[in-house]
Amino acid sequence: MLIKELPALAGGADSVVWAGGGNQDELLRALLPMRPETPRRAADEPFDPDALMIAFVGPDQPPDGWSAALRGLPAGGRLLLLLGWPVADLPYHLVLDPLVGAGCQVLQAVPVDKANRHGVYCAVIAARVERLAPLRSYLDDSPITLDGPEPGLPALLRLTGEHTFADLVVRPLRRRLAELEAGDRPASAG
Amino acid sequence: MALLSDVEAAAYWNERHQQESDLRSGGHMAFDEATNRMFYIRRLALLMDLIGLQSSPVAPLFLLDAGCGKGWFSRELARFGHQVDGIDASEVALDHARQEGGGPRFHRSSLSGWRSPWLYDAVICVDVLFHILDDAEWERSVRNLASLVRLGGRLLVADWHEEHDQAFGNYQVLRGRRSYLPLLQDCGLRFEGWHPYDFRASVIGLYAFTRR
Ligand SMILES: C[S@@+](CC[C@H](N)C(=O)[O-])C[C@H]1O[C@@H](n2cnc3c(N)ncnc32)[C@H](O)[C@@H]1O
């Protein structure tokens, strides 16, 4: 996914609320190259339902700036988080905790191509919800919707089942990867 | 006309893959190589519409090409950046596919027999199911392919869009909506539509199902 495809994926951005991190001007130019005049609102103003909250979180950023702004997100409010870690090393615990704590559903997590020069490797689209929003497929690039049909019990049973089995079968792989990485490391001197 | 037995059908595919040119052997025998090339590209474009136009080399889509033959679709989808497993019953076809390389992993397996610790974002099955002549094996195959589709993933299977099933010659049984829709609903998949190949006189198209 390209960085400029993200605002549409997040359901549009009539105005943006910068919630912290990164170089705001540079990232907004990359996100909205055709609409540099998109109105910006302060995080402490009342949140417009058509606004998109955006933040950058990366290795050199204090983790809590954006999460304070997140608590001001009303139900239905959407957030685009740009992440400054390569997908394979993504410390997603840093973003999952604040998102869940603020009542947000992670709707989509996508790799971002060719945005390394902005320090962006992947992105998450989330929204504050009062009931579950429709589930999405990986790399689905149609705009997110919050008011579609709530996932039913079969989908939730499938979700928990897939999670449980995937959690089991990924363990030997994670172990194998650790072994391979240990094998790659030069033997310590002495 | 009596349908081929399992053994005869397996021999038929090995021989056809051995004797026929790259695209004719898995494509349409009535067309020459050039026309088959158009036919393949037309179907690839349809698959692109249904699988989507996004790809990521870092975190790819995982696809199963079930009944991959010599692997043309597997290779093209791998060239888009997707991670593809191709399975087929014909060793001759797989030898050819492996020689071509190009990214996919190829395995000898029937559709009903493929086992995997991973689920797929999309399972595609292009012009294979109507060559499975035995109804019970056809149902086992469809059920197994459906079970490999992850939540939000897609199953794309080629067949005709009539209500009923009908045998053609001794090596094709086309199956229709009355066979696919209830079976795949029972497997937890939602029918999204049928997309005709729209190629010359072909009556075949792709049934698209999503796991929701
Ligand atoms: C018409 S070709 C299509 C090949 C490929 N999908 C393509 O479009 O190029 C049909 C293929 O299905 C394979 N096949 C038939 N029955 C099968 C089964 N039960 N399990 C796996 N492969 C099967 C044959 O070996 C043959 O390669």
C-alpha cells in the first residue's frame, strides 16, 4: 500500500487532527499530496466526525503523546497510525494497549511501500467503537466502514479458533527462528 | 458415454501434460497456443479483480493454486508478490512447473488430500473441479479447499453457472449453482457472485465465495 492510499482506506479525511510524533508537515504532504490545503484541527478541539486523527509512532518517539489524544476520540472517530518499525520487528504491544484501552478496534494493519524515507514502514487504521465494526481481509483496499453488519457468532467463533490454532503452530516457527538467529550470531569471544 | 475411471483420468492428465504445449495442456485443447495465451491472460485479469490489486513483498498474501497444472497462474501470481503454493495430481505437470521455478512451491497432492498448518488468503481452482468426475470426490475436494480459506479470505472456483450438473464427453462434469451454493454455505462461506470468463464460447466462470 502506498502512503497516499491510506487516507482513503481510512474512510477519507475532510480534516485532520495531528495527534503527535514525526514531522507533521512532511507526513501530511506525503499522505495528502493532492490536497495540501486539508484543514487541520488541534487535538484539544471538539472532534469533527469527518476528521481523521493521525499520529506517527516510531522507535525515537515518546510512546504516550498520541495515546493521550486518543482518549479524546469520540465513538465513530477514526485514527490512522503511521508506524516507524519494519513489519518483521513491529513491537505492536506499544500500540495495541493504548488502542484497546481507548475502546478502539484495529480495523486494518498494512505494510506501507516506499515510505521509508519518511520513516514509515506500516500503518494501522483503528476506530473508537461501541460495537464491533465489520471485519476486513488483509490488504483489502476498499474504504473502511464502521456501520456495516456486526460480525456474527460464526465469524467470532472462527476468529477465536483461527487465533488459537495460529498461536499454536507459530510457536515452533518462532522457536526455529530464534535458533537460526542464535546460529547466525558469531560465537562470543573468550 | 462412460466417464473415465480415476486411474484413466490420472493417466489422461499425465499424457496430456507430456504431449501438449505449455498452455494447451492446461488450457483449452481446441485453441492453439496463441489463443490460449489470450485465454490465460483473460482469466488472470479476472483473478486480479477478485484477489485485489495490492501486494506486499514484506508481508505477502498467501495463495493456494489448487490443480495448478504446469503452474502458469502460480507463477504469474508469485510475480505479483504473492506467496503461492501450487498443488496438482500430475507429476509430469509438476516436474515442468518446478523447472520453470519463479517462486511458487509445488507439491503433488489431490485437492481433497492437501494438508497445511496455514490457511490461505485465497484458494483458487481454475478449470479443475469439472474434471473431477466422481461426485463424492468432488464434494471432498470442495470441502477441503473451503476449509483452507481463512476468515475474510476467498475461494475462487471455476465452473458453469447453470442450475444443474451435466457431463460432457468422458472427462468433464460441469456442476452448477445447485451443487456449489448450498455446499459452500454449509462450509461457512458466503457466495459473492459468479464472474464469467467471457472468452469466445466458454460457458465457464469463477464462483467467488468469502469466509465471513
Ligand atoms: C485443465 S488443467 C488446469 C491446470 C491449471 N489450473 C491451469 O489452468 O493451467 C486440470 C488440472 O487438474 C489436475 N487435476 C485433476 N483432478 C485433480 C485432483 N483431484 N486433484 C489435483 N489435481 C487434479 C490435472 O492434473 C490437471 O493438471
